[in-house]
Amino acid sequence: MAVKVLVPTPLQKFTNNEATIEASGGNITELIDALETSFPGIKSRICDESGKPRRFINFYVNSEDIRFMDNENTALSDGDEVSIVPAVAGG
């Protein structure tokens, strides 16, 4: 199943400078693993040592925050759009 992934600028160095890529996976965890296979090194930037998404990286599936869904177990369907959004802080 193909999922459209929107990649933030800081991570585009791993995706050959592509802002939008296609990947597959039944859930967020599988999608991250597929991204790592296609774009080595990206997983360590978006996941911690245990393989969970880092707390300052937000994932949205069709504009819905996965923290309010099933976190990294959030199911994906063909045609879904996943946004990877780094948290922004400032003052």
C-alpha cells in the first residue's frame, strides 16, 4: 500500500532532497522501517534508541495527530498522507 510522506526540510538530506516521498507500511512503525530501508539514517533522526518516535517529532496521518490515535501503532491505508513535523520551540 502506498502512503504519501511529507518530509520536513531538515530531513530531506536523507530523501535526496525530496519533500514528498512514497512509502508503504500497515502502521507508523512499519512505515518508519520502510523509510529506513529506502533512506538509511533517517530512522535515527526520528526515533529514539528503543525505536519509538522521538518526543519532539510529531506524526500526523491525514492531518490527525497520532498521539490522539494509536501512536506508532496507528493504522495506515492506501492513499493516506503522513506528515513528519519537528516540534518548534521559541519565545
